[in-house]
Amino acid sequence: MSVKNNLMGKNKKNILLVANYKSDVGYAWWLMENFWATIAGSFDACGRKAVLLYPEVNVVPEKIVKAKIKVIEHDLSNRSFKSLSCLYRIINENDIGYVYLTDRPYCDWLYLILRVFGIKKIVNHDHLPGERSHLKAIKNFIKSILHRFKFMSCDYYIGVSEFIKKRFVEVAGIPEKKCEFVHNGIRIFDNEKTDYVNRMFGIPEGATIIVSTGRAVFYKGIDTLIDVAGEMARKKNREHVYFLYVGDGSDIDTFKTMVVERGLSSRFIFAGYRRDVSRILPSCDIGIQVSHGEAFSLSLIEYLCAGLVTLAPRHCGNGEAIDDGRNGLLFTPGDVAEIVEKIAFVLDHEEEARRLAGEARRTAVEKFSLEACNERFIALLRQQFI
């Protein structure tokens, strides 16, 4: 094959998958591993192979090994001449014609370089949390031009929620025809109520257990949850309410100190990082997410799947999972008093709590299974890569 054909992308049919973290990082990257394996399996049938770049390779996840994805260590964020030369070699030696990115910039001069290297299509799958301010008119015009003519733009953008799709269009200036969304999905698990958490963490039988999961960092709003626990502890007839936090992270020691200083050690339990979340959640009663902004929260879907009365802030993509008052309850972000009020309502209205829990489970099963997510995701990707 000539250099000219390489640069034009002729005969290149394989797909480059790009990880943003080293190969042994967990948390929500299990979902990305699912997408990568699904891409590999779906496109293998038409003779296209998947190659996965990790910035650092340590232990390769079992799912990636089973999917027979070729793994290469290369940091796409390194823009040095040496690194770009290495990337060019990887693309040509592996006949790469298509690139699937995750949470990468909407505009980047690297995309122009990739096209020069022979890449035909670039898809960017965005899971990044948080709201963004709208662009000023001149900036919006410039970005819309860049996206329209693909100078430094991807060919297609997939968001994990309608909220993200709107962000593509209204904030980033991407033409709507280049944007779509696919809600995240989870593996649906059994939600039979057990005393697993009571036995595991020494919580009294008959206690009401309020659970929250995720990385233990301030962005996730754990300090707000501790404030809520403090308010609940001061109320009469709430001695049976316990809080359980499942997860680990850089701010975990700070949160533990806050709990001790407020005298909540017996009522606010830190479970740490766990692999048995699907057993823990059905043993609880209320699931709460207090993050400052999620694109589309996997934790929220897991609470719904477990059949928990689910509470979440009224912002970002949360309203796409929770219909306030039907299958869960939404609250003003960061409003401790309102959160306490919502919890009190659930505790004092058992029949309504059972109804909310039942609708929560139904929503997860009918709308947010991993199988349904993968099916729609691959359908969109086939439109771009075939």
C-alpha cells in the first residue's frame, strides 16, 4: 500500500478505541469496557477488528481479553512529534479507518491530524457531567463554522442523555444533525429484599437504610449528604434512620472526619469500594444521589433497579430517569432542608413509598437495561462506520 493511499484512508476498515485512563481503573469505566466489547463483537462479523489504546497498560480487564481486542499502550493526549509519529504508525500498521472516542474535546486540532493520517470517521461519546454556560454570539459562530466544515470537529457526537445532546447544540455550537443520545444502561439485577446490609454492617433489624454510591469526592455532594444525616439525627422518632455510603475516593478521609466531628459515626457508615453493590442496594430502602451534576447517573439507575425510593437533584440528566412524584422524587440541588423534608415524607407515607419503589423498578427494567442501551448505541455507530 502506498503512502498516498495510507493518507487517503483507502482500504482502512478497522476501528480505533481510545481509553482516557490506565487499564486497571474501575468505577464507571466498566460501562466503557462494555461498549468497546460490543463494538468489537458487532463489527467483527463484517471483517473489522478493534484496537484499543490505553495511556498506560497494567492489568487488562477480563472483558477486553474475552472480546479479543488488540491492546496497545499509547497516550492520545501526548501531542509531541514523537507521539504523533507513533500514532501514525499505529493507524497504518493496524489499517485503522475509524475512531471511537470517549469524553474528548468537542473541537481539537488532533482531529485534523487524524484525517491527514487517513481516518474516515470520528465519533465522540460524551459522558462528562455538569452544566455549561452558553457561548457568546461570536464564539458560537466560530465554533459552528469549525463543526460545519469538520476542520477540527468529529463527524458525530453521542451523548448519554438528551441533556448532553442539547449541550452539544446549544453550548458547543455543533449542528444538530451531527448529534444524538443514548441513555446509559445497567445489567438488571434481582431486587428481592434481604437483610444483607444489616448483617454486613451491623445495622439493627427494622432500621431504614438510606444509601448513596459513587466516588467519594466533593463534586458528588457527600458533604451535603452528611448535612442531611445531621439534620435527621436531630429530629425526634428518626433514631431508626441510617446512612450508608458505598465508594472510595480522594476526599474520603475528609468526609469521615466530618462524620466523627458531628457525632454521626453510629448512624453514617462508610462501606468503601465494594463489588457487591447489586446485593447491597436491595437491602436498603431509599437511594439518594446528591451530585452537583451528572450527565446521566448510573447510580440513579441502579437505585431504580433495586426498587428503592429514589431521590435526586432537579438538574442535568436526572429528570430523564426520574419523573418527579411518579417513580422517584426530585429536589432543589444542595437544599438540605428540602431533602430532609422529602425523606420525612417517604418515612411517614409507607403506601406511597411502596408505590414509588414499584414504579422505580418498572422504569429500570423497561427503559434502562444494558441490552437496550447497546442495541441503540450500535445502531447509531453502524450508521457512521459502515
